[in-house]
Amino acid sequence: MEDKKVISLRELRRLDINGSSKGEQEKYYDDEKRAYIKLPFYYEGKYWKDYMVEHLSGRIFREDYTLGVKIVDQEIVMTDKDLYAVRSDDFCHDDELWLSMARIYERFGIYAEDAKDGEERLWQIINTAEEHCGIDLTAYLTVMFVADLLLLNEDRHYNNFGIPFNEDGSYSAAPLFDFGLGLFEHGRIYEDKSLQEIDPETIRLRPLGVTGLKALELMADIGCREDIAYVVSGIRKDLDRKLFPNENGYEWYRYIAEKLGRIYERKI
């Protein structure tokens, strides 16, 4: 990887992160430049290349194919701990507070466990956003599910997506971020296995607890098929292999991009 400018973590504010799903990950905030710096995910005795997955997330769609949904641009940097990390600008303004969907559920007395299956979880998310926040999340979820499937992101729990709360009491649409624990970069269970041995189509993706393909089927069933087709038509299929953290991740991305292209062929 090309030489990067070294960021001194001693000059930044370390964030106290609670509720991590597994492993350890140091996160910092640059108060002067209003930016987050996230170090590699450490789990099962090694650092994983989740920083490459985060960087890749901002490059997977061609411009103007994300239905107005922004995916946070994350730059790979080097730190004074001799570790690669990702840096991203704070997308919240001074008068905004980002609320995860978990916190929104808590605020309005919604219980995720009340939803029995993937379809109920989907409607619970959509209805909560519309009824309590005045936000239509269908475009947001469409892009999120396509991107999470492409990156095989297994960590999209209710704390990893949400809606900014504005000082005037209103809500606004949030960009997408936090794709890092994807493309097999989060556990030794995938080491030394071929893509055929892993059989990633059987992996259930959060928050719906269904496969990525099933999540898109559910979105299509509620009237978003044309939007899915539009987003899929903007997938970059010519990404450099060097951008991917491992060979299985590269092969998975190529495979699912082609599969989605066949399923959701855009009708012009």
C-alpha cells in the first residue's frame, strides 16, 4: 500500500465506545478537523483489514446511482501506532445529533424483539422512521441492503445505522457508514477456506436476520424493485483487485454484482 501521511493519535480525543458486537477497536475524534479515525478491528489475536472494506464502501457505486443516499467517504491513513486506519469527516452539523436506530427504538418504546421475522423487522424499521421521525427510509434501506450484500457486511446491527436528530426537533436522512466487518475480515472461521466452502449465500445479514438476497426480495415486494434495479445498475464492476482485503472478498464481490445484475436487470 502506498505511503500515507502519519496521523498522531496522541493529539486526538479517544472515544469511549460501548456495545461493540465482538473484538476491540480503538476510535478517535479530531476536534479541530471534525473527523473520526478508526483503527483496525482486533479479534482472535490479529488485526483485520476492515479499513480496506470501509474505504471500498465509498467506491462501489458510480456517481448518482444511490437514490440521493450518501455513503461516507473513508480515507485510509497511517497512524503513529504503525497501524493503518480509516479517517472520515463528521457528517453531523453542530445542531445535529446522530441517533442510532437502537436509540430511536428506545426513545419511542419500540422493541426489536417484537418483530418475529425479516419482513416484520423491515416494516418495524420503516414504520418507526415514518411515524415517529417523519422520514421515508425506503431509499436508504435499498442502498444499505445492496451495499451490505456486495460487501457481505455481517455487522449491520441496530447501532450501525440511524437518523440525525436536529436541534429544532426534526429528523433528517443520514449517510451510510460502518461496513468494516465485511468481506470475511472479522474472524478466523473464514481462514483457509475457498468461497465455495464458505457458501456465503447461507449467511444471515443483520438487521433483518435474512440473507442479503432475501432482504432485497422483501424490498422489491413493498414496491422498491425499480429502485433496486437503478442502484444495481450503478455498481462498479471494474474495481481494482488491490482494493480488496482478500481474494475471497474480491471473488464474492464480482459474483454477487453479476448475480444482482441478472436478477434486477434495469428496464429502460
